[in-house]
Amino acid sequence: MEPGLSGKIAFITGAARGIGATIAKSFAQHGCSVVVGDIDAERAGSCAESLGPAALGVRLDVRDRDSVDEVVAKIAQKHGGLDVLVNNAGVLCVGAFDTISATEWQTLVNVNLTGLFHCVQAATPSMKGRRNASIINIASISADKGGGVFGNVWYAATKAGVVAITKGLARELGPRGIRCNAISPGVVDTDMVHRFLTPELRDSLLSRVPVGRFTSADDIARAAIFLASEDASGITGEILTVDGGFLRS
């Protein structure tokens, strides 16, 4: 069944590479005009160019409210509104709880939580009144585990915050016609994660995944398409875990 996304406007943050780029590509393939936001303006532009003339690449620093407001204003001016916001921008932090500096902690909070705060507050006025408007946040199974795969306890805390925000926004934004859900990925072998995947750790983790493979960026993109689709029009406040059964092993 077609997801009913043709002609929609989708804004994906942290979309120049990895999961974000794959999500952007998937929305473009389903007929959306996609805005690729990333702090790396050159890669954002290249990603958007690969998606076709309907895509737009913009520099976006989610930590900076002025940067976010500028991008959202550009979307409103070009398209008249916004249908889908995917809050994908995020940073990872690993290591024991007492080895992380205050600066690293502040970076986690600034990107993973404050960045989401900025994007939601800036984007929701442009989403009000749009048919089946949808916010999709990228969480992590670290929120369930309290860290311990790659992300540590501090990373997990920010992703647990994403889960709480998602549930609260579903309640507050529902009356405005905006749904809010989250995707909680398992281990995804992206550039951000790959450097930590030693052969020994890879084998150990794979032995604990019932489906026998790591989660792919395509798995996450398909989940995002579903949550934004007409098929999910009655779903809000949910956390969709996409981990191949890792948490159940």
C-alpha cells in the first residue's frame, strides 16, 4: 500500500550521512520534497543534489536556535509549511561514567536534547493544520539498557529524555493535529559506530541478535516512512524499537 507521502514536505536533521541520509533518500523516493539539514553544509548539499531537484540541502546547527529558525523560515517560504520533521541529529559518547568530561556531557545535552527542543519549537507552527503532520524522533535502545552497548550512561540519559519528550509531545500536539513518535534503533553499523566495532565485539553482539544481523539504516528508514504514513495516522506517543530482537535476547 502506498504510504500517502507524495507531495509532502519532509525535514530531516543530521541528514548528510548515515541513518539521516538514508531516511532522506527514502522520503524522496516516496515523492516528498526533502530538506536535508546538517552542520556539514557541503555534504548536506551533495546529499540533496543526489535526491533530485525537489530536495534542498541547508546548513543546520541544531544547537543554535537562530540556525534552526532560519532553516524553518526558509522551508515555510519555499513550501508554505512542513508535514514531517525527523529529529535525527545526534552525537554518541562512550566510556565509563567517570571518564566523561563536563564538556562532553554538555555536547551530548546540547545536540541530543536541546537540538530536539529547538527543532520542535521552531517547526510545529509550520506543521499545524497539515494533514497527518508527523514528528519522528530518533531514540536508542540505550535508553532501555541505560547504555552499555556503545553509548554510555550519559548518552543513554539523553536518549531516555528523547523518549520522554516524544510521549509528552504526543499528548500536547495531538489536539493540533500533529503526531509524535520515536524510533529506537539497535546497533546500526554507521560511520559513528563503526570505529568501535572490533571484530571480537562484532561477533559478540551478533550472537545476541535473534535475526542474526545488525539493524540497517534502511530498516530505520522504512520505520520512519511507516510512522509518517497514512497507515500510522492513529499512532502517536509510541516508541518503535528496531533492533532485530536484541533487547529480547
